[in-house]
Amino acid sequence: MKKAQRIWLKVLVHLALVMPALWLVYLIVSQSLGTDPAEKVVRDLGFAGACILWLSLAMTPLKRLTQSSDWILFRRLLGLWSFTYLSLHLLAFLVFWAGLDVAIILEEVSERPYIIVGLSAWLLMVPLVFTSTRKARRQLGRRWVTLHKLVYLSALLGLLHIFWFSKLDFVQPIVFGVLLFVMFGLRFKGRAQRSK
Amino acid sequence: MLIRSKAKSEPRSFEITSETQYLSRREWLKKAGILGGGLLAAPALSQAASNDWRDILRTKMQSSKQWPHKISDELTPYEDVISFNNFYEFGTGKNDPIQNSKDFKVDPWSVRIEGEVGKPGRYSLEDLFKSQTLEDRVYRFRCVEAWSMVVPWVGFPLADLLKRFEPTSKAKYVRFETMLDPKRFPAQRTARSTIDWPYVEGLRIDEAMHPLTLMVVGVYGKTLLPQNGAPLRLMVPWKYGFKSIKSIVKIELVEKQPINTWQQLAANEYGFYANVNPDVSHPRWSQARERRLPNSLWNPNWIPTQKFNGYEDQVASLYKGMNLEKLY
């Protein structure tokens, strides 16, 4: 791919990824979030963050499947965007949902186990964000790859978080789960073939 | 038996409806379209309308009785009451019921009364409410998901209805069923639904006979919309919302405790009694407080949950000696 092409493509991807946030801003400004706005904002931000995280995890398997390394161009930006949405998800929970009330936050966190799981998933992403620069990657060398395997654990915890808060309708968590295991499977298959 | 000591929610002398309060009630009735002539004019347009149960009901609603037990909580607006619903027959999202019930036709509708009664049978809607005095009652509504509303229902005590069918001494519980009709309820025809339809709920006979237990036929002075459980639903204000079964087609008096739908789905999370209780947490969240709807982004409107949803004075005696932590 030519450099100009790459830049344009990246710009397009960034624009696409900012759309869910703009949509939510529109809903907030036009006051069309409905009866329980906090719940909707928290849910939608979490959903967007999870979708983008799953997309970032799909880049390496797609590279192997299509034998084109172009996918890797988007891996970091997808990861950072998913972290952005998941941070907003956490922030919306604290501010909109819990009203920044420390007693409510502590009690809800202790009574809703899936919040702790989700929080752990988010915390595991923090070191990945700080080491996402080219410089950090160079400095860490082989350890960078090992460190960034944490994203698998983060995704698994995210999946548990989604399963745990679901009530009766498990279509969404099942779809996320199947996709995650397909992507894992492709990675391990790829690795097994390469080591032969 | 209702104990006649003065309950917290009972009016003190100065609380008894003044003229201005009465007029303000007329005001919301007007807003709801009952008095302004909108609905009164409607029957004139359709010829055979006078025999329609809706017209009979609307006429009855105009002379409905104001329930004396006032609560100070602010009403949840009508738009929220009709657009934010858990009614899984229409889908699991809160907005699914209003969206997927647009083509819902109530008619034809009848209710079967079965089991331990002297007068079983199939009853038409007008037959069920024609001899009842309708009452306007404002109740707190607390969902098991920790949100709540305050809703002005129109209805009559379930006890008055049940007595008509002469329950026998074997009638220890009342079992209710929602309509099973995949043509009318889209979620009943999807393979992804994990619920064994129809939706079932139950009450102990003394709970069913309690004066607070209401058969609801209207909300905000209007007949019920499908998303609120048209044409006939239950309202048990001291229990979590899922007990208040919607769109009822069958009332059965039985000897054994029925298994209600949510208990069948997840017995560790939802019990038979489901009394509102801030001291007994749901396994995945606290029940100590609730978000009163509608709320806003900057104010989630958390309020403490009251035991028996604030109806403790009236209903606590029903559960004397019971371990409410085990019988949640």
C-alpha cells in the first residue's frame, strides 16, 4: 500500500470510530436518551468499547488468513480507541450512573461482582496503553510481545463481565464469546503451523 | 384481615382530598384526554361502540373513586410509564414493548377462572369489571432491577373479584397466566427465547385477598396500553414488579404453591414471594436503594428502598414468623 493510501485509510478508520461517541453526544444534546439515560450511556459505551476491542483482536488472525500485513496498521489505533470507549464507559458509570456518590460506588462495586471483573479488564489495558508507543516497543523488545499478551486476558475478563450482567437474553454474550474463541483458535493454529 | 390501626400511608385529617387537590386530579385526567371530550366524542363516530368493553370502562372511569391513601412521591410522567417497560413477550429491551406492540389487538379477550372455585368459567372483560367500583390509586412500583416509578393506576381490589367466584377451602394459592399467542406476542415465536411461555405468576390466597392487591384496567385515567399489560393486569405494590403479571387470561385457584416464571428461570435469584426488601440483596446487586425514574444524566435520583416498598404497616403481618431472607 502506498503511503498516501495508508494515511487516507487511517483517517477514514478514525472517523468511523468517533461516530458512536458523536451519536451519543447527539442523543444527550437532543435529550432523546429515554427514561433511564445513565443506563443507556453506560451500556452503549461499553458495547462500543467491546466491539472495537474485538476488532483489534481480529487484525492478527485476518493478517494470517489474507496473507496481507496491511491489517496490522490498524491494530494499535483500534486498541487505543477501545480503551478510550471503555474509559468513558467507566467514567459514565461513576458520574452518570452512580452520581459520583462514594457510598453508592463502593456498595455497588462490592455487590455487583461483574463490576470488579470489568474493572480488572480495564486495569489490565492501562500498561498496554502506556507501552503502545514505538519507542516503548523498541525499548522493551521481546518483553513487549509478552506484555501485550495481557490483552487476551483483558478480553476474557470482558467476556465474563458481559455474561455476568446479562439477564436471560444471552445472544450478545454468546456472539462475543464465539468470535473470541474463533480468533484465539486461529492464532493458535497459526502458531502451531509456524513452529512445524 | 386489615388491622384498623392508623397506617403511615393513611391520611391524617388535613390530608384528606381538598377541592384544589380534586381539581388538580381533574387536571391530569383532562391532560390524559379523558375529560376534554376527546374520548367522549370517539364513540359517537363508531356506531356499534356502545357495547364495546372499552366504552363501558371509560364511562366507569369517569366516576372512579379517589383512593384515600395518598403518597407524597411525585408521579412518573405518562410518557415514561408507557415507554420504559419490562414485558418480555414483546422483547427484552426496555423500549421493545412500545415498539413491538403497535399492531397488538386486544380483542377478542376473555379470562378463564378455574380450579378451586364454586363458579368456574370463561368470563368476558365487561363481565369482570361491570359490578366493580373503579378506584384511582397511586402506587410505588419497584422493579427487581433496582429502578422504580410512581404510577396512578385505575382498578379494583382482586379480592372483590375472587369472592364472586366463591373460592373453596382448598384454594390456598392463586395462579395467574398471561396470554399465550405468538401471533400477538412476537417474543413468544422466536427460538432464542429461553422462557417457557406462557408467563406464570402466583400469590398466596391471603396476599391475593389483601386490600392493596389491585386488578388494574387503566393508568393515568386511560385504558391500559399493550405495553402496560392490556387489558387486565395485576398490581401488588409491596412486591417486585415481575409479580404484577400483565395481560391476564387465566386465574386459577389452587392448593399447591405455583412455580412462577422467574423462579423457574433462576430460583437462586428470584423467589415466589419477591417482597421488596432492602436487607436481602439480589445475588448480583444490592436492593438497598433504587433509582427513581425518570432521572437525568447529572442526577441518577437514588433513593433508599423501603421495606415492603413502603407498605410495611399494611402487609408485614402477612409474613409474621417467616424467614424473609430464605423466602425471598
